[in-house]
Amino acid sequence: MFKPIITVSATVAVVASLLNLTLADKEEAIDRGGSHEIGPDVVSWYTGGSGTGIDMDIYGQQDGIQSFAFGTTSCNFGDMVADWYNNTNRVPVIAQTCYRLKDGRFEQIGTAWLKHSFCAVSEPGCGDCQATSCDTLGIGCADTYWAGLNADAIGPRSAINAHTGYYDFPFDIAPTGDGSMKGKLQLKLDDIDPALNVGAEYFIEAQYVSPDDAEWNNQDNNASYKWFKFSNSLNPIGLSSTQVGKPAIFAWQFFDHEVDVRAARVPDEGLLHVGVRVYDNGDGTWDYVYAVHNLNSDRSVGSFSVPLGDCISISEIGFNDIDYHSGEIIDGTDWEATVEVDSIKWSTETYESNEWANAIRWGSMYTFWFTADTAPEYGNLELELFKPGGVPSMTHTAIVPKCESNCAADVDDNGTVGISDILLIVSYWGSHNSQADVNEDGIIDVNDLLIVMSEWGCE
């Protein structure tokens, strides 16, 4: 018979010793007792209730903002019980988030503080439940928090390292404001009014951050979403079942198969998702839309840039982030866009100048867009990481504007014939590479080089 991490008969002293353990401390203090391939694996089994219904309550309204909370049910997919020790940092916290798809752009429109969970009931419904005590969630067991319980969200997101699952408890700060608003999921009325958002689709996302789940590297499947809409009275109406293990950014791809959503792993750390969609406006311009979602990277993203050639003109530059509230210490200042000769770059302050600057932190997604006068091709997006501790930046291959050229010898398609074109021809010398075959005679040789020289400086 499987032995739980901490048995039912564990003493108060043992439970107390788990408070605020580091991973190294925990490995030294706990005998896992046996061989396991998965470990505890806590996922969001139901987001906003089971089936296509929705468990989502409406609370206060203030300054054009409406507050909500929705229910969540977790499930332990693993082969070990999951820690659920009340009033310690050995229990999951629950994040609630909301997104909107409107006019081709996928945007995050709301966030909440974190529910600090307690007493896993180990109920059936998501597997062959092996029930345990209140202090652990059994293998194959579920645990439900209805909307009213999740409305009591006391944990600041800034206090959590979502990659490791670690947080100090008790929390240093508590949510502030009116009792009907503080800590809850807050949405601007203008963002959800059906009359102002014709054709918009809405999605709620629940994410569990669990310390022992993360210690077994099972933190990448902890977010799930559900599709819903708002009635004219702003009452939520469910439209789909929970999409288990999928962050809401994948709903963008579900509704539009031309959307490219792919994972981008921060080296030796957390998981990001990058979504891209390009729309041909039919008038010689294209709309480029990018979304960067941070599932669980503590290092976070401090800037995002798209390469541009000097022959590209852009306009209609835009940006969407989220508004922190209830006394959260993260600075919500909007990112600034800088257009340079070879790129457009959005960025927040550096970590060194403001450690609580508005980086793309875990459980959040920022959207960027512009209109360009050139068609798309593949290039490298750059994401600079906010917190120190490893590589300073990472690239992600995706669709970007192409610098069209009327020059036959513009081998590298950067808009100008120059030294980079000569270097490409030399690198393919004697081959049959079609890109560098300027005169299209089937071989890269001196004739191609002469054409480059004759068109030198052509734009």
C-alpha cells in the first residue's frame, strides 16, 4: 500500500516543520517512501464549474469596474498524494484570469489575487480516487472550491514563484479596498458590455500553483480555460466544457486556425507561449498581432521586439496589458514602444531600476500589434528576460514583416544590396542554391557576384 508523504497520524510538530521550507530543506526532511514516475500532478480539472454550465458569481461595481469570482476543481493526475497543509506554504494557490477575443486580437482583460486553498476533500470525479486526509489530495482525487470560496483571494501574485511553487506564508500584504471588490477578478464594464463588444468571445482561466507539483516538474499543465459569454445583464453564460491543461491563449488558435501558438521555454526555467496572427487587409497593408503569455516563469519578460527592415513602414502601433489592483505591489505602467531602423521594441523598466516594474509575469499575457506595408515571412522575435539569473534574452521564430526589394541582387531580402549579399554569395559559392543564384543560371559563381557589384546600394 502506498505510503503518503506525511501520514494521517503526523504530529502537529511535523506539519509545523513544513512551514516555509525550501526545496533543499524539504528533500532533507521528507522521505518520499518508494519509487514514483510522476509524483503529485495538480491540474485545474474544472474551470468555472463542471460541464458547459458556469459557476461564476457577481460581486461589487466601482468606478466602471465589475468584480467576479468563479469556481475551480483541481485533480491530482499523479502517482503520489499532493501536499495540502492548511496555513502553510505546502498548499496550492489558485489564480483566476479572464481573456477576450475581439476584432482579431486576443487580450487579457482581468486578473485576481490568489485563493490560498485548504483541506483537500479528495472527492471522486476525475479518476480512481484514493482518498486521504484533509492534509493531502489523494491520487486520482478532485477538490472543489465554488465561486464563493474563491472570492476570498488573499494572496498577492507578486509573492509567488510559479516555476518552483515556493512562497512565504503568511503573505506580507493583504488585499485592500472595498470588501465587494478587493482581491476578486476585476473586469472593466466597457470590456464586457455586449453592446460595446459585438462578436467578442470570452474565456476564464484557472491556474493552480502547487509547490510539490513543481518539485516534480509537473507545473506546465496546471492552467485550464472555459469559453463563456456575458448576457445583456452581464450575467456569465457557459459555452464549453473545461479545456484541461490548456492555457486560454490556445482558445485564440481554436477560433482561428491561422493563429500560430507555440511554447517558448526560458532556459532552465519557466514556460512561455507566443501567439502570432497576420491579417492581409487587401490594400497593400497587413496587421501583425502578437501575444506573449507567461505561464510560470519567475524571471518574466521585460521587453519584446519584432525585426523590421529599413524599407518597412509601420503604423497603428498598439499594446495591451492588465491592471493590477487591491494593493498589489507590481507597477502597472504601460510599456513604451520604440521604432528603430531594424525593429520595433516594447519594454518596461529594467529590474535594476525597478524590481516591481510591469514585466510579463506568471499568469499574465500582453498583446502587441501594428500595421505594416509589407507581407509576412519568418524571422526571429526577441524576448528580453526581466530578472537576472541566466541568459539575458531568448529568440522565437515566427511571422514578421518582410522587407520587399525591387533589386535582383538583394539576396538576403533586407531591402538593400550590400556586403551581406556578397557574403551570402561567397558562402554558397559553387552550389545550386536558388536564393543566391542572382542570374538564375543554376550555379553560384562570379557572374552572380558581378550583378551584386553592379547593383551596389540598390534599395
